[in-house]
Amino acid sequence: MIKTIKGKIIGGLVLTSLVVHVITNAIIWKVFEDNLEKYIINDTDKIKSMVFKEIYEQYTSDFIEDSEDIEGSLLPILNTMNREYDSYISIDWDEKNNIAFTGRELNNNYKNSILIESRKKDVILYTVLDNQVFFATYAYPMYIENNYKGTLVLQKNYTKDYMEYRKIMNQIMVVESILYIIMMLILLVWLTKTTKSLKYLAKGMELVGEGNYTRELEIKGNDEVANLTKHFNRMQHKITNQMEQLSVEKNRIELLEKNRKNFFNYATHEMKTPVTALKGYGALLEEGELEEETQKKIYQRIRLEADRIHKLVQNMLIVASGKEKTNQKYESFNIKTLILEMIEELEFILNREQVKIEVDIKDAYIYAIKEEIRIAFKNLIENAIKYSSDKKIYIKSYNENPFKIAVCNKCRPMPEKLKNHLLEPFIKYNYEDLELVSSGLGLFICKELLSKNKAEITYSIVEDNICFSIEFMNYQC
């Protein structure tokens, strides 16, 4: 526990509190001793003053040399003081010669020592705790008219006062200990509650270390830990978002790589079919001796297969250039003007195929690569010409947000398995009509070029009516 923040704080506070507790008790004990000492000094000084006053009032000259007369004169005074103050009182010439005394002597050794230390000159007070008895020994050399008359020695038992002070001291220590324990308990509860957020934060970091970024930590309060938790949650969100972006980017790259492989696999496959056909027709021609009608059909098939290879190569070049070129010039141009110019370019094909186009487009300026938008619409219109069953094409714009242009025509029924995949590469269907030459890349090219220019193509098929819708994000009507 000492290794945790909580343990370190508690350990430091306990140590600090103990030091403060010891110092406080030492100060209280010193105050107790000083107060007791002052009380004893005042009490002994009062007894001394009373005794000395009586002696001084009765004797203003030297004591009579007859020791019995001196003792007899002093004893009434000493006995009166003894009864009043319950103390041992004696007057000694020195440690060997006692003049008079009254009361029970508490300790003769301390009395003799204090007389020796006093040297008939110094006032001395001893306080001693001996065998659970606390007493004071007091020596006061008496001089009357500058003549030494003896040393007044007092010994008094202060055990009761000492025990009272001890009792008060013990009570203070008990109260201090109780308050100390309460303080520690409150501190423990407070620290447990305060460091709970740190535990959650540590657990959250552990989960992040294990790769789990989904658990958001609960934020309580407004302290530094709460702010740290907020930053931690933000960090988790950023990491989660970045990982999601990386995952999306990874999936996108994997999909692109897959599409690239599929594209070239499909392209290789599509190239093999017409090449194989051309080799076969070439072999037949080399054999010779073919009927004129047969030769005519072979030449026709060779032309169709050559057109197919040409269109496939052309479209593949468009796809490749679209992926490689990144510095094409974007410009603002009128989409209506572009489509009308393109329809004019296709006039020969329209007349040959006897297809009519109805155009209802309003002026709108598109910000894109003009040539790529032209190629996209050219492929759409050529696709409509090729597969239109009633020889009619409708091109209409809608002033919605975003701006939309629809290219619609009626088509013959197509297999269900193709209906949802028309914008994928190499999707084609010729209705068993050998004259319909397709690389299967036209609509895929439209989608790629439009997507590159911030436009989206979708389509719908309702009762053999197919309608391609292109929505432009960057436009201005």
C-alpha cells in the first residue's frame, strides 16, 4: 500500500501527525511542569514568608546562645505553620546541626544535599518524584540584620497536586488520541474517495494498454484528477477516431487493390476473347477456298472484334489516365452548353441510328475538369443510343440541392443479376445481338470520372425504363 499515492499520503500524514502529536504533548507537559513548579514556588515562598515574618517579629537580635531556649522559642512558630500548611519545617545551622524542626521529614538525603548546596547563602528548591511520592525540598538562609540565623528548610508532599496535573495531562492525551484516530479515519475515507478517480484512470490506462479504447471514464468533480480524466477521454476519442479512419483507409486500399487486380484480370480476359476470335478467322482465311458469303461474314466479324479491341483499349487508357493524372485543371463551365455541344458531335451517329434526344436543361455552372465531364456524358449518351429500344433519349435537369441531370431511355429487359451491377467494370449484355460491341467499361468510367469531380451517379430501372441521375456538389445556377 505504501507504493500507492494513497499509501504515501497516509504514511506522510501519519508520520507528520505523530511528530506534531509528540511535540504538542511535550509542550503541554512542559507547560504542566512549569505551572506545577510555579505553584510549588509560590506555595513554599508563602510558607517561608509566614515563618520568617513570625521569627523576624519576635527576634530582632541574635538568637540566644542556649540552644534549648532557641528551640523552645521557635517550635511554637514552626508548629503553627506545620498545622496550617501540613509540611516539614526545620531551622538548621548546617547539614549537621539542627536548631529546631516540626512535622515528618520526607527525605533526609535531599535535606542534607540542599543544605550543603545552599552554603548558607543560596535559596534552592528541589522537586523530586521518589517511590510515587512527589515532594519539594526548599532551603532559605535567614539573615536578620545581616547576621546568619540558620537555614529554613521546608519539605512538603505535593503528590496530590502532581497526580491532579497528571490526570489532566492524561485526559488531554486521551482526547488528543481520540481526535487523532477520528482525523485518520476521516482522512482515510476522504483519500479513498479522492483516489477512486485515480484508480479508474489507472484502470482506463491499463485497458488502453491492452488495446481497448471504448470505455469512457466517468468524470466527478472539477479537480486536477477530473481534468486529467477529461483529457484522457479526449485522447481515447482521438485514438478511436484515428483507428477508425485507419481501418477505413485500410479497407479502401484493400478494396482498391482488389479492384485493380480484378480490373486487370477482367481486362486480360476481355482481350483474349476478340484476339482468339481474330486468330481463328485469320486461320480460316489462310486456308482459302471459302465461299464469298462466308468470307464476307468473316470480314464482318473481324471488323467487329477489331472495334471491340479498339474500344476496350481506348476505355482502359481513359481509366488509367484518370487514376494517374492528378494535376488536371479545374474550371467553371456551363454544363448545358457542354451537353449541347456534345450532342452536336454525336449528330452523325444519332442520324445513323435514327435516335432522337429531347433536352430540357437549364443553365448551371459546374466547377470540375471539363474534359472528364464531357467523357462521362458522352459515354452515357452513347450507352443510351446503343441500348434504347424506342430510339428516344431524354436529358433533363432539376434545380434541386444538389443540382441534378438525368439521362433516361427505354431499354429491353435485362437479367436480374445484372440490374444492380451496371456501374461495375466489365458488366455488359448484348441481347445476343452480335452488332452490339461493348467493352463493359463505359458506365464504370462514368462513375470514376464523376466521383473524381465531386459528382455522384445513380440509376433506377422501372418497367424497362432506365434513368441515370448525376448530382453535382460544386455548381452555381
